[in-house]
Amino acid sequence: MKLPTDHHSPLVRRLFSFWAPTPAAVRGWALASVVVNAGITVSGAVVRVTGSGLGCPTWPRCTPDSFVPVAHPEVDPLNMAIEFGNRLVTFLVLVVGLACVVAAMRLSPRRESLVRLAWLQPVGIAAQALWGGVVVGTMLNPITVSMHFLLSIGLTAACWALYARAGEGDAPARPVVHRDLRRLGQVLVAAVFVLVVAGVVVTGTGPHSGDVVASRFGFDIETVARLHADVAYLVVGLTFALAFALRVTGAPLRARRAAWTLLAVELLQGVIGYVQYFLGVPAALVTLHVLGSTLVWICALWVVTTLRTHDPLDEPAARPVAEAAAPA
């Protein structure tokens, strides 16, 4: 019997590559998980800006007596369809996450580090789904909505870790740049996370609540928007400093490319942020800004994972010249 992994179609072989995985297949599924997790953050933003947060007024059912959308006298059909569509995306994310688990477990030779990272996905997705019930039950309280987004950010980080490690070995981490540059990269990722949190606070204070009955943070929108912008300036400054330092120290090309890409995404995100602010935060630009924030986070993770590597266990780790010359 011909297996799907032996099918003549490259697309079919890729779809079933989790069953007879190569290291490249595991890495490919991990990248797919990064993409679909970024996608669900954007679909969640669409739910919010269209006022569809309670389009399905119950959880886990869409309506009190149905798991799928049915006519409801108090809910607009379009809002219900948008919210239900977002819930369906969760199943896509789960399918990709489970494919990562199967691929990691069936990889030969098996790498326990990849298996552990892969299992974070279905566990995190289950936590996300359950938290979605809390969001609905609290009528879109901004605290629970904010946590919903931050859980997605954490899950995206786990997916990226799997992607990065799938392309490396299992030896202890080895720096490929000077230790001070690695520390700067770590500070940069922490600053980007603070930027994301500040953006969440702005979102929870602004006009797009997801539904007219949803509460808002009691902060002054001008104040939190300025604070968010100040953190963004700090992040851009740190990114430029790191990119410049990587350039002048002759760091590996992949590290330099990642840093400059992050800077470009940040600058584009800044333009979108200012335009949406001065146009009165239109829904389309808010959605685009959420996509931008997700890309900034992913690119920051990309940068920090290019500053070190893991060699295969059967290869001796070579100490970088810059690191060896550094004072103790």
C-alpha cells in the first residue's frame, strides 16, 4: 500500500511529512506553527475591531443551545460569523501543533529537547482555549482580553524556540558573538516584551473593546499612548545599537540580517502607529498594527537566537575568537 509520504505530489508529501519526518520537516512544521499563531492573533484583532467579541455569547458553545452559529435575536449574524471563524482558527493552530508533536516524536534519532518544546504547543493551545471561555464569561474584561493576547505571544515564542532548535544540535549553547552583544540582545527582547505589554494597555484603554458592553481600563488614553511611544523609541534605539555593533564586529551574516530586518519592521510599525493615531484609530489600521506587533516580537526572537548556536553532540564546540579574546 502506498503511503501518503510516498505520494507523487510534493504537496501531499509535505502535508504528511510529520509521519516520516526529517530534521527539515520538523523545522518546517515549527515554522508553520509560528505562522498560524501569528494568524490567530490577527484574527483575534479582527474580532475586536468589528465589535464581534460576543458574537458567540457563550463558551464552548456559540449560542446556549448550539456549537455552531444559529440565528440569535440579540446577536448580529455577521458578528457571530466573525467570532465563530476565529474559534475555528484555533483548530487549525491545534492541528499544526499536534503535527509538530508527532514529527518531533517520530524523528530518528529522537531528540528529547524537540519533543519537550513541541508539547508546549498543544498544552498552550488548550490553555488559550480555556482562557477564551474566561474572556467570554467576564464580558470581555480588558484584563482577561489582555492576558489572552499575551498567552498568544508566549505560545509564539515557544513555537519559534522549536523552529530555532530544530535547525541546531543538542550540545550546550555556544555564543557566536561577544558576550556583551548577547546581553544587549537579551535586553532588546525584554524591551520588546515591555513594548507589547504597553501596546496591550493602550488597546485596553482605546475605543475598540470588542463589544459595546465591554469595560475599559480607566487610564488616560493620551498618557498610555505616549508611554507606548516612549518604549518604542527605546526599542528602536536598542535595535540600531545592536545592528550597528554586529556590523562593526563582523558578526555572522544571519545575525546582522536579523537585526536590520527587525529595525525595518519596527520603523514600519511606527509609521502605522502614528498614522492610526492621527486618523482616529480606524479598524483596518488597528488590525495591521496588531500584525506589526506580532512581527516585531517574532523578529526580536529571531535576532536573539542568531547570537548563539547549539552544535551537534558529536562535534566539539569551537570558542568564538571574539569571545575568547574578551576579558574574564
